[in-house]
Amino acid sequence: MASYILRRLLQMGLTLFVVSILSFLIVALSPGDPYASQLDPKKTDADKERQRDSVGYDDPVVQKYLNFYGDFFSDLGAIVTFRADEHEWKLNSFTAKEPVLPTMWRKMLVTLPLVLVTTLVVWTLSFPIGVYSALRRNSLPDRAITVLAYTLIAFPGFWISLLIVSFLTNTLKIPVVSPETLGVELSGPRWFFDATWHVAVPAIVSSLTGAAVLTRYVKGQMLEVMGQDFIRTAKAKGLDSDTVYYKHALRPASLPFVTMLAGLLPSLFGGSVVFEAIFAWPGLGRWVFEAVFSRDIFIVVSSLFVGSALTLIGILISDIMLSVADPRVRLS
């Protein structure tokens, strides 16, 4: 196991190096001038040229790459070693004039509860419902679950979100946008319940489509396993249905979903952009999305690199969990 993890870490380092080059080239060589909006129109052309030189606009692309990642890892080292208070940040966004990595960390902490609760709701609903539907195939409850799942898949999630926000805020006069109730000072248990409510509503709404899709997937996997030879052998031995289904069939049916956990970490960046916009959450996905349109290249490139690193880490964790869950998997 240790040799496998070391080998994978080396592969991850090489992959991140290639990703860093490609992502930087795509952003740096894209058409347009990302510095144009930062130049003072009242200054002379000579002053504008000196300002461009100060940020290395005319440097060769290789020098730009080295300068950027030198500053990036310098800032990252200050965060990892808890020297943020005494560190002079190298990378600052063009639009907000804020340090990129500390701001990214704060935005990630805002998005993290939303992503975790959404994932928890999706998996908590989809697994029992999917297994129940598979064990009672073609029954009335199974048909009702199928109709409901396809209905939720067919309707756009953002449309359902807008309806729910409109109903709660306009009809019931219950605030649901933003991470907390605006204009009200709360503390203690009242603050906790208010924050929980503001997380629960967008998380439940955003989980509807995902739960519907995963429920169909769980049912399909369970039906596939139930048709295999070892299940028929277990039934032929006279084992009761609960032992056959919940002990022998459920574990292999759930193995493909272990690999799906790899998408949890990178979902911090792009998995909740629409719902963050609808529910006015100042989260990471919305922050990166706005940076793309404002051509804030330091935010965009940093987000691409960190998102790629989180993706590789998630894949590694899911592979290790798969080897633990399934003894047939031999990582070596």
C-alpha cells in the first residue's frame, strides 16, 4: 500500500506539472488584454507602458509562468505553515485587489457546508430508495419512484430553485438567500438554527436532481448484482432474503459509488455555481465564475491548479477506499 501511494503521488506531481503548463498557456495566450481594465485612462502612454512592465506584461511566457508559480507557492507556503499574518502576499486579484489564496480559502469555507450537506442528502436518499426500488421491481412503489425520479431529472434544477425561493420569500416571508438572515443580529442557538436553515434549503433543493439520478443508478447496479451467479448460489443454499440482499448483494453493488466520491473535492469549485447565484451565496464557485468573465487571470489559473490538485487527491482517496471495501482489488 505504501509503495502504491508513493507511486501515485509521483504520478500526481507529474500530472499537476503538465496541468500547470497547459492551464497557464491557455489563459495567458488567450485573446484580449487582461490588464487593460487596470490601466488608468488618464495616464500617458509612457506611464501605461511602465505599469505594464511592473507586472511583467511584456515578459516571455516562460518567465511569466515561472514568476506566477513562484508567487503562488510562496503564498501557499505561508498558508500551510501558518505564517499568513506576517506574509506579504504576492498574488492579488485585479478586480477586488485582494490576495488570491487567502480569499480562495475563505470562499471555500463558505461553499464547503453547502457541498457537504448536499452530498449527504443525495447519498442518504438515493441508496435506500434505490435498493428498495430494486427489491420491489415493477411494484406500485417502484413505478411511483421511477415517475418521480424522471420528473425531477426532466425539470431544470435552477427552475425548481427559483420557484422555491419565490414561494418561501414572497408567500411565507421566510428568508432563505445568503448564508444568514441579513439585517438581524443573532447569537448562540438562534444563530446556529438560522445558519442551519440557510444551508439546508439550498442543499436540499440542489440535491433533488442528483438524488433522482443516483437513485436510478443504485437500482440498476443492484439489479445487475442480483442477477449474478453467486446470488443465485446463495439463494440455492437456503439463505434468507435479507442475508442474500443486504449482506451478499449490497456490498458489491455499492462499490462503483465509492469511486464517485472522487468528485466531492473538485465540486467545491464548479458544482454549486448556479445555486450559489440563486441563493446569493458568496461561495467559491461563484467567485471563480465571476473571475472568468472579468479576466482575472491570477484567480483563474490558481483555481484551475487547485481544482486539478483536489481532483487527483479525490481519485487517490477513492482508490484507497475501493481497495479497502473490495479485497479483490490488488493495488500492487
